[in-house]
Amino acid sequence: MALERSGRLVRVLCAFLTTLTIVVAGCSESESPRPDSNVLPATGAVRPQPEPEASRARVVFLGDSLTAGLGLPREQSVPSLIQERVRAEGFRYEVVNAGVSGDTSAGGLSRLDWSIEGDVAVLVLELGANDGLRGLPVAQLKRNLTEIIMSAKQRGIAIVLTGMEAPPNYGAAYTSEFRQTYRDLAEEHDVVFVPFFLDGVAGIASLNNADGIHPNAEGATIIAQRLWGVLAPLLEKHDQ
């Protein structure tokens, strides 16, 4: 049974990574993106403008278009679905969607300080998809995520680190090192770890938008339900 399940997971990951490869291949070599340009399609968001409620601690989702909810109404994004669950369960937290399409780990680091201003209890860190699409150095990814994690921990913020997969067109060594980086970070910094943000959704056409990468409403719901399982205990520790 375990072997069958493992086989299914491998097939799903292969389908997802193949889709990422097609997206990368569609970019003309003569039109390589500038270091600060978007790779995943932009939502038009430049900088999230949260409306903090002074009486509530916050849960901040720092990520790219997967967090922003590309192709979805704002209320159907993963952070918005988590906010609904928070209210339904009686917790007093404000959930902030700090997802910006096209962001790399460097982009997330550059806006970290204002993203976690104020009373932030939990940081959900979802970055790296665009690093992988561009084939950026894994050492650079690790360095950026390390700085984000250490800065948040110094402020007493609990962290949920979500892993990502790189497309296979950069070679097996790159994809393996990319995947392992998240596991190493989780162990080194003792943070809550979700191995793959898109687990159960990636590679499944019925759960994604037409681009085959970004979850649709049903896919976002599955991700939110899974994340809630690791978020709830952290909220219980911080609830006032």
C-alpha cells in the first residue's frame, strides 16, 4: 500500500514538474527576465496593503503568486480561507496575505521588515518557486530563507516553512539540492515544516487553473485545509 502511494506521489510530482518545464521553455532566451522582473504571471499587486486590527495578533503569509492567489478572487486565496477558519474556530487573529506574484526569495527578504511589522504571531513562509523557475543558485535561496527565518525568530514569531519543487530541466542534481534545502532549513532552525506547499494539488488538472501551476478554488481549499492542521496548534499557543 505504501509503495502504491509513493508511486502515485512520484507520478504527481513528475506531472507538476513537467508543467513547470514547459513554462520555462516558453520563455525566449533572447528575452531573459531582469533580476527583478516577474517569472510567474503577475497579479498586479505591487505591495500588499493590510489593514491591521490593533487588538489582534497577526498571521502573515509571505509568498509569491501561490500565496497571492493568482487567478482567484481575493477571498478564495489560501490566506483568506485560513482567515475564515480562524474566525470559525473562535481565534482572534488577523490573517494577512503578503503574497506578491513573481517574487523570488530575495524579493521576499527585501520586504520582510514591513511585512512583519507589529504584533505578528506566526509567519507562513512560501517562497522559492520563482528561484527554481529561473534556476537561481540554491545557495542563494538558502541564504535568503535563512535571513527571513532568523529575523522572524528574533522577533519571537513562530514560523511555518513550506517547501517547493524545482523544474527538472536544470538537472537532477539541482532539483535534489533544491528540495533538500527546505528540509535542512527546517531541521537547522527547528521550525514547523510542510514539505510541499502544493501537495495533493500539483499535477492534477481539475485542481488548477488553465496554466497548470496555480491552484483553482478547489485546489486552494485543499491546501488551506492541510495548512490548518499545522497552524492550529501554533494559534492555540499564542491565543490571548
